[in-house]
Amino acid sequence: MSEEILYAIAFTMLPGFNERQRKNMIEHYGSALAIYNQREKKNEAFTSINLASTNLVQKNILLGPWPLKEASSELNFITKHNIQCISLKDSRYPNRLLHCEDAPTLLYVKGNENFNLPYLISIVGTRQHTVQVNRIIKELMEGLTHLNMGIISGMALGVDAIAHQTALNYKIPTWGVLAHGLDQMYPMEHRKLAIELMQNGGLITESRKESIILPYYFPKRNRIVAGISDATIVVETALKGGSMITANLAFDYNREVFAVPGKIHDSKSKGCLALIKRNKAHLYHDAENLLEALGWPLAEKNSPPKELEFTFSPEIKTVLAHIEAHGPIHRELIANELKINASKLSNLLLSLEMTGEIQLLAGNRYALR
């Protein structure tokens, strides 16, 4: 298996091919190793598939030296760090994503690779969200706890982070799709969240280690978020941005798209309203409305939704009690009075924001929600 993976990694390193072409070649020849072995046919190699209009260039690339040394370095890295490398022909590959014509040749997964659950939903939205987002996502999760399902999002600040954290709170498996390799974390604030995800879900990426974080990789990552799930819910978004890219990709993949309506003059709702207006998204109202639209089982009326139970650390409880007693209070005062360094306090405050216990007011002041 390691030999198959070695050649699969090397194949993804060859220039001159897009994901559609790589997928077609894997499906035609069976594996990257089989593609490599075509080289032995020399002039007869790769005659059974039309590579592209530039097939002579592509054929020369395939017949030239493969980056096996670099691939071996990548294989050593993922082996050392217990990262799963899942190819298109692997039974663990996400079955929904497999049907997308530009599906990644390889996925690197850290954590639980059992994402072929009966039900999967992607949740996306803006980084600069309104206060209603916490309640919308909390009520959504409450209405889905009876399903054997998982939550997908992109590990970004804002709506993505709230979706992941709320799923964790409800013990729903959740996976974060990254735009970089698993040797780093962006944004840095989500290192703790990433570790928590791996306990009941995990991290997914198509990027190798030491990948440079470039703007282009984020919309490229979004096709995985859109294609890996049954439906995408857009909670809040402007007319332009990553969430709109994901929603349009999901629509193109024939996935169901839902958008939360908002105030007509609110910039954070304009994207959602545009998706509904253009008939690219259903109007999202609540979990029951979502389940009915998807034809998924409704929760039993005599079994109320699972109540959310937060388990706070002693430090978080101390910060929460201090805000309750003295809020609204500036973060620097909290740090000074409780003698907590700024970096650690930021993580504690973020946890309390995500669980909806506190809210950030103007001037970096915190108060109970």
C-alpha cells in the first residue's frame, strides 16, 4: 500500500494536469502506479486516453522523471504523524465527493476518516457575523442530534468556528477542511479547536506539508466543503466571498443549498437573499424545515432534543464569573485582575463567545449575553 501511496503522491506533484484530468487518468488506468508503469511502453504509452489538446506536452511530463524523492519525504511525514492518505480508489474516500468531476486525487486526513456517514451537512458563513448566528446554529444542532450525521466546515474565523464548536458541544462528529498542509494551522487561534476536532471528527486537506498559504487555495478548498456533503447551509454572507463560492459550487454539484434570510439592508444577509432570489437556495427557517426539504427523518415528538451541556474548565468558570460580576469589562482589566496572560485569555474568551455565554461589545469590553 505504501508503494501505491508513494506513486499517488508523486503523481499529484507532476505539473501540467488539473484535477479533472488526474481523476480521469486514475479511473482509466486504475492507480498512479499503473500510470507510472505505462512508461515501459514508451511510444505506445498513454495512447489509450486523450490527455488534452496539449497531449504531447503532458505525455512528455508523464514519461519524464517523477518526483519520487519529494513524494518519499511526504510519505515519511504522514507516517510519522499518523496522517491517513486516502486516494480516489480507496474505500474510505468520501463517497459523495467521489462523484465530483474535479475531486482531489488524494486527501490527507488527521483524525477520524469515517466521514461516509448517512447524513452530512456543510455550514458556511462570514467571519464578521451578527449575534444571531450562535442561536441559529445551536438550534440547528439541537434539531439534528437524532441523526447519525456529521458537520463539515472550513475552520475559518466566525461562522465556521461556531459550527465546529457547537457540533463538538453536541457530540456531533465534525471535520474541518483546510487550505494548507497538516504541518501548520491557519488561523493560529484555531490550534486548540483543531485538536478538539480530532477527538470526534478531524481535519481534511489535499495540500502537502510546507504548502504556502495563498489566497487561491481557499476557494479551491471550498469545492471539497461543497462536494463532500449532502447539503450546504449558508448562515450569513455578503454578496462576494468564500461562502458564496461554496454555495455556487454546491449548486453546480446538484447538492441542496439552504440560506438563512436576514434583514434586506444588512450587508451580511445580501448573499443569502441573493441565493434565495436566484432559486439557488431554499430558505432556511429551522431544523424541521431542513429535514422535511431533504426528506430526512424527523425527531420523535415524544423525545425532546438533547439539551446542551457545557463542561467548562476551572479557568473558564473563573473568567465567566468575573465578567458576570463586573461586566461590561475591558479584556485588559480581566487579564490584570485575574493575572492571566493576554494569549491565554483570548482563547478562554473565544470559548465563551462560541458557547454563547458572553458577547463582545464596543471597545473590547465583554458582558454576559
